[in-house]
Amino acid sequence: MVGGGLGAFVGAIHRHAAALDGQIELVAGALSSTSERARESGAALGLEPARTHARWQDLLDDELRRPADERIDFVTVVTPNDLHFDVAHAFAQAGIHVVCDKPLVHDSGQASQLREAVLRSGVLFAVTYNYSGYPMVRQAREMVKAGAIGTVRKVVVEYHQGWLATKIEADRNKQASWRTDPARSGLAGALGDIGSHAENLVHSVTGLEIEQICADLDAVVAGRALDDDGSVLLRYQGGARGALLATQVATGYENDIRLRVSGTLGSLEWRQEDPNILHHLPLDAPRQMLTRHSPWLHPHAIAASRLPPGHPEGFLEAFANIYLGVAQDLRARRDGVALTPGQGDYPTLEDGARGVRFIERAVLSARSREKWTAF
Amino acid sequence: MVGGGLGAFVGAIHRHAAALDGQIELVAGALSSTSERARESGAALGLEPARTHARWQDLLDDELRRPADERIDFVTVVTPNDLHFDVAHAFAQAGIHVVCDKPLVHDSGQASQLREAVLRSGVLFAVTYNYSGYPMVRQAREMVKAGAIGTVRKVVVEYHQGWLATKIEADRNKQASWRTDPARSGLAGALGDIGSHAENLVHSVTGLEIEQICADLDAVVAGRALDDDGSVLLRYQGGARGALLATQVATGYENDIRLRVSGTLGSLEWRQEDPNILHHLPLDAPRQMLTRHSPWLHPHAIAASRLPPGHPEGFLEAFANIYLGVAQDLRARRDGVALTPGQGDYPTLEDGARGVRFIERAVLSARSREKWTAF
Amino acid sequence: MVGGGLGAFVGAIHRHAAALDGQIELVAGALSSTSERARESGAALGLEPARTHARWQDLLDDELRRPADERIDFVTVVTPNDLHFDVAHAFAQAGIHVVCDKPLVHDSGQASQLREAVLRSGVLFAVTYNYSGYPMVRQAREMVKAGAIGTVRKVVVEYHQGWLATKIEADRNKQASWRTDPARSGLAGALGDIGSHAENLVHSVTGLEIEQICADLDAVVAGRALDDDGSVLLRYQGGARGALLATQVATGYENDIRLRVSGTLGSLEWRQEDPNILHHLPLDAPRQMLTRHSPWLHPHAIAASRLPPGHPEGFLEAFANIYLGVAQDLRARRDGVALTPGQGDYPTLEDGARGVRFIERAVLSARSREKWTAF
Amino acid sequence: MVGGGLGAFVGAIHRHAAALDGQIELVAGALSSTSERARESGAALGLEPARTHARWQDLLDDELRRPADERIDFVTVVTPNDLHFDVAHAFAQAGIHVVCDKPLVHDSGQASQLREAVLRSGVLFAVTYNYSGYPMVRQAREMVKAGAIGTVRKVVVEYHQGWLATKIEADRNKQASWRTDPARSGLAGALGDIGSHAENLVHSVTGLEIEQICADLDAVVAGRALDDDGSVLLRYQGGARGALLATQVATGYENDIRLRVSGTLGSLEWRQEDPNILHHLPLDAPRQMLTRHSPWLHPHAIAASRLPPGHPEGFLEAFANIYLGVAQDLRARRDGVALTPGQGDYPTLEDGARGVRFIERAVLSARSREKWTAF
């Protein structure tokens, strides 16, 4: 693991998620660029001191020195965004599989370079768009794929948070600091941090490709260099339209990402804060509440679920499903067998690259006086 | 009443709403332009044959012929949109108070003419944006006014319906037919029919004035001349931003209008399909569910409510509150007394005119390649 | 109308409900036993002074003196419980149709006398168990009847209120005063006031007949003579079992009556504070949310509804459905025609008598050391 | 771990829960009484063959033979109920700490023997009433303790499941088979399996002690030897009253355990299928929705939570909190230090014994003609 030392929010989540199914063990890390903190973090997590580094380059070198059967199977990159590219690129180039947090990198140029490195070395590359790991999101995806709601015509995705409603970065809030800092966060603030999740959620469920984009981004809180609020209109290839709202200044909201997809034959509605339910609104029949792990769900949705119906699963299990897909793929690669359907289900480098492009194009559109910016 | 003969959906609602508090009685009508239907409708509603007309001009003439104490106090215009102007203008000019359905008229030119006529004759003029009549909407308005959520920064209003997801106007659905017909409906379809409600809901709660507008309108169902789906980005005077989504092709949705308003100190959330609750999300305290008729509500919200908490009120009572405000104003005018605070609370000609402008500007923006169209 | 003068909560509801469909007009009343208040109330409601009385006996005498075509069609009794019997009995005996609030009378002896009087005179007799008027309750009833959930095995009905959580009757709260006074309320407090609604709701949906009852009643608030909290176990004929919980000291709850009925093939769930939805949980398929006025509902449920789906209806419309059934029956009787299916749907004297028996038996059981008291 | 071989539902949950925080590692097991299955299960879970046993006695012997620093820290007993006593008793007697599933044992005699053994050996003993591990349940407990709702007067706890609505034990459903078999399940069916959870939930939140009990138990599905549906009235010491409903034949329900606690100053409401929210209904203020990990929660509730607000946690994390408490206690014991407040929070042998007594007394009451059976 690179990044994710003590106190880092997302590192702990990755570790919990990776560990959940007992298939992945953390054995080495460059958990913090501060030596002492790296050491402390490694110790707290039970890493051998010899595999605890402050510089990610040292981690890479050390691993490459080890015999293949001792070497890490893959690296997880959970640093602030500005380091994603260097770390992921180096490990990929060195032939080590990569799991990288989102948004993937700062721009499409980097994404291309990364793609080339990955193609050359043939490594697995996953991007942790974790919301796509929810069982009921996968159910939605399979239903759309199977035509249950007909041709998709309209998508509304909203992501409301309120934690940046005040200028908490001024109070040394670590999460807020780097996320509002262009040098570390990249081109966008809220749009990159959560808007990209929303974009991925839509793509993961519908497969729709954006054709044109019209964005209005705003830094609502005074003195903020990056957007903390954004509204985006979308036109998809094939004619469907969409609206994507992502804000971090919706005072009082926690992590309210919700999706509505409407097609010719029905609509689907899902809300992350109530994730065990998928609403299906057919054209000519009553609304149905599909619940996680019900026998009538698609096998892929059932496979993404660990507990019986009515025993709520949450964020962690969804996140773990990404890692489970990675573990399945790694094992299949190791054993030289093909993945069975539904296995190896995780967002890929392509998803990551699309996300980067989405941010770029939205920022471009936000600066443009033209209504529509081509995607 | 002009329009609203047997089988007309909205006429019956107006009658129920007006009758609810026992202060308004229907005594005359031009309920249908077909003589026989006008007669039947009048008979069914217990009108005297002498006060049942097919032509609204005859109704007006007949009323003007009667002595003042026999004459109707006001006229309600519930025809398809294309007749609003002629009828409302003629009655206003004749000095008869007017309650008119929304959207008010076809264009701002008509709105101006109407304004002049109303100013000249001094009549009362109400526009039935009924959602502003909900007690918890009024509570939201009073909370915003009192600063409970600080300065408003973001507004999201969504209006999802699914009844036009298929081409039901081809099946002689009366409601669908005129609403999808430019000649009768006006410049816009969904945007005029429900988008204007959404616009009014925002204005009624926040008082925000639109500065710029960016609209994407679509006729999703093949062969439709007017939009049935629209997404609109908004910039308000003072810097707040908004998104307004109005669709009639969200398959399976019924009448799902919902509002989120976020300010520096908190957010408010309301949903018409669960109208007795207003969610208040303060910056630094738990979410509160304010319920209708609770003793801690604003007096104007309590006054808009007829039943104790927990006995659900609905659409009809909210609609009736508009008529109640009209009745209070009429009585105050008759008695030459001032309205007390909270009395005479109904959307006015200005609200109607703003709604017309909203439709015009949104349609203009939808046709423009510029991102922002001035309001 | 007898009772229901100015300030009386339930009288106003009855008037709104009766007026809603424009089929019933209030023309005479003994609205209060205090002369002045009776006069004021009558005036406020637009009654002729000659038809405004303080003594209900005077109302009855006056009406009987009038020619049949001027006479009231029926009387509504909305006094505190202790007057129900005398008034209802006298009007029934005199051949005037009766609508009476619940609980019907104080004991089964009175109920029998009333039944005899009604049988002799042949008058219509309705008891306003208004929750049975909700469209989705009727839908539930029709689904049970049609076997949609198979054989009913278990019923849970809960009625939680909190308004009597403190001793508000000490503060001259009029509603609380008579409801906590054995002389006016009868044998029971909460069990009579709201438990009887719960009993009726179950019977109205399932048709189940109680065989045995086991009750625990409590006066939670010190110094109260009647129960304000009760829990009742039920065994129904045929083997189904039930639990009925009725409390008025559930601090903070408003009017939370909810019903769950489970059968061999599915369950139904309904909650009054969200009345436009009926949840249907089939044995082998996803949960369905049936919504009011959907085309796939039973015709009787659709007929009980005035507004399109998504335009919320509430308490008032449900109450009005009782009066609508009465009006339909009165008209059918007047015209000498049979009621068509679904028409004339209102709770009858038998429902009222069963409710009285339920209260009696529950109170008896509460005093007994035996677990089961025969019904 | 004893029990919990491949295919056993609850064993996997215990393992996931124990592993979640990376503080507990499974190293030995008697996972199945069938040799082959025990071996397969051990292998699948990565146990050394030498520490994989078919007989739990062999596991115990083997562990005792090992040096203390290699020996297991504690055993988890997840067999069907009939083995709990023998296994737990033997390990406790041998001085090995015990975590045991619920219900603890078959009768109070066994519970007493177990208590003696535990007292003698001084081992830690936890019972996995996992619902008490939910952060918002702990918040409720702390609020009650702090007097936030005043004196508790009424408790309603409901546990609705539907999975035994048909005779699935006839289809070799493993879970259903042993749970409906008196030899393996004990005195009670639904009441033992889920009713005991409900009892513990109430006690854990309110601390109330049962004084008298009145139970109605039923085997609804023909041919079942144990209850699958039960309703229990409760009188608590100090005067509070309660109703506990536990059913496994509520067709279509998943795992719907919900709690309402009403006191003189407010009520609390929690529902396991929506576990991140606790509703607080104060006497004189709007309803509040307290959400997990909000800064204004009690420190013990915050400490029981791993993710930020809005990132849903579920069943697994709640279960893991029990194991976390055990791990904290074990570590404190090992280090000879006192537990800090909020640490070591898990249900104890006393909770287990009370649960057994609850089952015994409820079954006794169900067979009695007396209304109340002393507890």
C-alpha cells in the first residue's frame, strides 16, 4: 500500500475492504512520506519493519529485489491524487498489478501514458470506484443490460455532501486541505472527488457514453480555489440525456448519492444511504422494491452479497467487492484460467481514464461560453 | 368557472378545493364550449340553467347584467392554456376578480396587457400555483425568510412524472392531447406544465430572482412537438445557483416534485408525495423532521392546516389554501379592512408573469448555442 | 348535526368530510348544549336560526314537525360518547337515518337496544370508523378477500399516539378532559378512543372474528381514571392470532396507526401517516408498493379516490368516503334501487356493536387473572 | 471455533466479524463433526491440518497441550444450540475464554452450572447478541441512561421474519431443520431464535428487568413441533410495560427487528433494516434523526463506528463490535490494566442467562391459563 498511514481516512477503508474476505493480506507499505509516521503506521498494522518504507520508490525497489513468491501481488495507491500517476506508472511498468484510488490521474495525457505502460506490462489495473461494487448497483446494471427498463432515455445522478459547507480546510482538516488544493487534487474539487463517482455510477449501470457536456461549476465558499459545487447537463450517444449534480456545500447532507435511470419500459432508483434496496418502476405495474440477496435477483448481484436479506450490508462490503474482483482476476491469471461470468468484476483503467476525461471536459465546459462542449 | 366541464381533471380539483372551507360556492359557469356538455356539466353541478353557458362571453355578459349582490364575486379560469388570456383579460377588464390556472398566458406580451388591465380595474388576480399552498412549503418559506438556513446558496428542484412516457395523446387521452399541442399549450410542454410549478415553488420558498438560465429541452417521445423532458441550470441574483429538472417521461413516476434548498446554516428538503414533513438539516445539529401543525411551526404554516398532526393532509387542502387566501382577500376588500399577516396568501399575477417569462427564456435558451441566456 | 360546535375538533372534520363531494349540506343542528354557543356555532356555519338548537331533543322535534321534503335526511352524532346512545336511539326510533361517531355506545346492552330500534324503523345507521375509508385500506380488504395473501395467519395492529403523555386534562384541554373521564368516555380510555379504531381496521381488512382476548391495560399517567395504554393479544376464529397495541402515552408520536396482515401467500402493510401506499409482500416475489389510484388496483379502491396517483390524499378524503357511502345508500333507498357493488360502503351498526363488545371484553380481560377471556 | 463449517450461515458471519478489525485471527477449529467436512472447512479457511478437528474435545485437548503463547486466546461456539452447554462449559472449565452464540443454553440449570464454571476459572464469557453492537443501539442506550427520554414507561419490540412461512425444513434447509427441532433448538423455536434477540435488545437499551410475563406462542405451520410465532406482554420492575412480538411466519419479511421505547420526556425508535438512523421524538420539540458517527452522538456510539456519516455500516460491523469488545477485554486482561469507559462492551454470561430464563418463562406462560407468570 502506498499512502494510507495512520489517520488517513481512505487508507483504513481500503484495508478493511481488502481484508474482509480473507483473501488479501497487507504485507508491505510506504504508508507515509514522513519516516516516523511511516514506521508507526507500519508497526500499528503489523508490517515487518523491513517492509515499511517512507518513500514509495523504496517500497518498489525492495519488492523487486524479493523473489517472486515473496513479492506483493499488487500495490494499492491511496495517496492524494497528485501522486497517483507516478506511483501507479512505476509499479505498472515494473510489472506489478495496481489498484488505484480515483480520480485516476490529473489529465488525459497521464492516463494515456498509464494505459501504454499497462498494455506493455500486461498488469491488472483497477480503479476503486467503489459505488459500482454495491450488489443493488450490479443488479441495476444487469437489469438495464437485460432490457428490463427498455431503452434508457434519461439519467439523473445526484451526489450531495455538506462537509465543505464551511471553510474547514482553514482548521487543518486534513481531508479538506488536500481536496481543496489544486496542486494535490487536480483540476477539480467536488467534481473530481465526488462528481467522478457519479459519472462512474451512471456508466457502470447504463453503459452510456457521453457525447456532449455542459457544466456550471462554482466555488461557493469564499477563498476556495476549486469548485465545491457543480451541475452538469449531459447528452449521451444515442440520444439519452442526463443531469449530474455534485455538491459538497449542501449543508447537513452526509453522503447522499442517488441515481435515477428512466427507460422506455421502466425506471430504476437507488440511493447509497439506503443501499440494500433498488426501486424498479415498471411502465405498467406497481413499483417494486428489490432487496439485496433475494433469490430473484441476477446471479451477479447475489454473488456480490455476503449476508442474507434483511441483514444490512453497507459501504465496506461494496468496497470489498472491488477487491474481491481483483483477487479473483489475480487468481485466474496466476492459474492461467479464464474468469467465469461475474468474476473479476471491478472498474478498470478505462473507467479511470473516462473519469479523468469527464473532469477535464467538465472544467473546460465550465470555462466556456458555448453551451455544449464535445466529449 | 370557465372550463372544467365533466371529465376535465383540473376543474373538479378547483371545485373541491374552493368548496372545502365552505366559503366559496359555484353559481355560474361556461364549463364547456360544447353546448350540450356545458348544459350537462352545469346540471350535474347544480347550477341554474340560466347561469350555465357554452360561451364564456355569454357568462360574462350575463353576470354583468345582474345586480351586484347577485353577481359572481370572481371567476376561475380552468381552460386549456390558450384561452387563459382572452378570458382573464375580459373579466379583469370588466372589473370581475380572477383566479386563473397556470401557466398564466402564452407570452410576456400577454402578461403585460393583463397586468395593465388588472392595474386599471384594480381587481384581485390569483394564479393557482397550488404547491405553494402546502403548509410545510409555507413553513419552509418562513424559515428561509427568518434566516434559519442562512444565506441560500444552492437550490435543486425536481419534478418527475412518467405519464407521458408513451405516446398516449395518440389514444385520445384528453389531458395529454392538449398538453402536447403547441396551439393549446403554448411554447412549452413539460416545462410549461410542471417546470413552471417547480420555478414557482423555488421562488415561493426562497424569493430568489433568476439572473441567467441554461436549458436543455427534449421531446423524448417520437413525434411530439413540445418538450416532454427538460433540465435547466440557473444562476440567481446574488450568486446562488440552481438546477431545475422537469420531466414527464420518467417512466413509473407519479407526481414526484421535490425541493432542496441549501444555505450557509442549513438545508431544507420537501417532497410533495410525502407533504406533511419538512426536513431541516442544520449545520451543526441532527436532522429534524418538522411535521404539519406542530406547535413549534410558524403561525402561517399552522394557519394553513386544518387537521391535527398525524392526520395526513394532501393536495386538496394545499389547493384549498390558495382559494382560502383569495376568499380572505375578497372579504377584506369588501369590508374595506386590511389583511392581517398571513391572510390573503396566494400567488399573484406577478408570479404568473414570472412563470411565463421563465418558460419563454428557457425555450429561448434551449434554442441557443450560448450557455447562458439572460433572464 | 348533534354536537360539534365551534372549537370541537371532530365536528369540524365531519363537516368538511360530509361537504367534500358536494352531496351533503348541513342545514340544522344542536351543536352545543350551551344556548349561546349553539347559536354562535350555528351562525358561523350559516344555519338558519330556526334550525339552531341547544337541546338535541328540540332539534328532533323541530325536524319531525317539518314536511318530509324539508326535513333533514340524516343526523350526525358527534357528541362525547356518553350522549351517543340517547341521541342515536331517539333519532333512529323517529325514523331518521343516523351517522354516529365511535365508539358507538357505552355497553352491549345499549348496542342491542339500538339494534332493535334500527331494525324496527329500518333506518340506515353508519358508524364513522373513518380509517376504513382510506382507498388503500379498501384495496387491502379486496386483496385479502380475493385470496392475494392466502389464509390470514397473523395480524399486528398498532396505534401510537403521544398527546396524553402528560396530564394535559389538568390544563383544561377539552379533548383530553372528556376522553379521560369515565362518565363521558365510558369503560375505556385509549382502548375505546383509538383501540376501537384498530379493532375495526383489522376487521374491515380481514373479516376475522375474535374468539378470545387477553388484555393488559394501564393508566400510565398518575391520577388518570381510564387506561391510556393497552396491549391486547387476540385469537381469532379459525386460528389466526393477533396483537393490538394502542397507546396515547407514546411521547412524540402523532397518529401512528399501522397494520400488518400476514397470510400463507403474502403480507400486507399499511401506515396511516403514509396512507397513499400499500405494501404487498408476496411469498415468492419482490415487495410491491401499491399506490393510490393506480390502474391495477381493485375498482372499489379506485372508486374511493378522487385524485390522480401522486397527488396525495389524506384523512379528510378517507373520512369523506364514509359519508359518500352513506349518501349513495340514502339515494338508493330514496330511489328504491339496489346499490351497485362498491357503493354504500361504510361501517354499520354491527361494526359499532362489535367495537363496543371489544372494549367491554378487553376491559373484562384486563381485570381478570385468566389469560384468555372469551369474546 | 467450534461449529461453523462450510455452508453454515452463522459461522461465516462470526469469522467475518472477528476478522474485520484485524485483531483476531482464526487458527484452530472443530468446524464440523463430520471428519471430512471438518478437514475441508479447515483447509478452505487456511487452518493448519494439525489444528483442524472433527471432535471439539480434540480441539480442546490439542490446545491445552500447546504452550500458552501458541494456544488460542478464546473459543467461539457457533454450533446448533444443543451443543452450546457442553462445549462452553468444557472450555470455560479449562480456563479458555469463551464467545458463545445465543441462546446461551437450553435451561437455567445449565446456565447456573456455566456461571459457576466461569466464576471458578475467571474466564471472559461473551454471548453474541449482536444487535446490541449497532452504534445507534448504543446511542439509544446512552441516551436512556442519561435521562434523555425521562423514565421509560413503554417498550415495543418487534421481530418479523418470513423465511419459515412455509415448511422449508421439509426441503432439507439446514438452517430451518435444526431451528425447528426441539432436540437441537431447545424449548422454543422463533422465541428462542429471534425473541431472545428482541429481549436482549430491550434490556441492552433500557436496563429494564422483567417482573411478569404473559406469552402466546403458536406453531403456525402445520407439523412444526416448536413455536414459529409468538406475542409476549411484559411488566417490568418499576412499572413499565412492554410488548414483544417475534414471528418467523410473517410472509415476505426479511429481518425486521424494530424497537420503540417511550419515556416521560420522549421516545426512541430504531429499525435494524435501516440501522444508521435513530429517531428521537422529544416531548416538546420536532422529531430528530440521529445518524451514525455524527459529532453530537455519545462517545461510545461514535467509538462503535468505523466509517464517516453517510457511508452505511451494517450487520457485520455491529457484529464485529462484539468481537472488538472481547478483544479489548482480552488485551486489558493480558496487560493487567483496567478497561477504559466504553471499551470491553459486549453481552455477558448474565445476558445469556437472562435470555435463557426469558425463553423458559415465556414457554411456561404459554402453557399456563394464568395471565401472568412471574419472572
